Amino acid sequence: MINRIDAVISAFGVLAGTVLLVAAVREYHSGASALWVVAGALLLLITLHTLVRDVRRLRTGQGQKI
């Protein structure tokens, strides 16, 4: 059960990372620094990695938490 909750939280993290990346791209088009886009992309990659790890753990049944 806890693994499912971890996967759902990771999915919301990917959603938040995507929103931040879209906001960073919009700000970049308005004249902001390109570092915002880089930071947003890095954050999205980290959250995607976490989601993939949690889904794999959920599918294989490893790491059963009590």
C-alpha cells in the first residue's frame, strides 16, 4: 500500500515539475535567464527518475514497506 502512495506522490511531483518547466519557458520568452529553463528541465528529469523507480518497485513487489 505504501508503494502505491509513493508512486502517486511521485506522479504529482512529475506534474509539478512539468508546470514549473512550462513556467520557466514562458519566463525565458519574456526575457528571463536561460538558467530557469535548465533548472526546470533538471527538476523534471529528477522527478521522472523517481517516478520510474517507484513504478518499477511497485510492479516487481520489491521493498515491501510495513
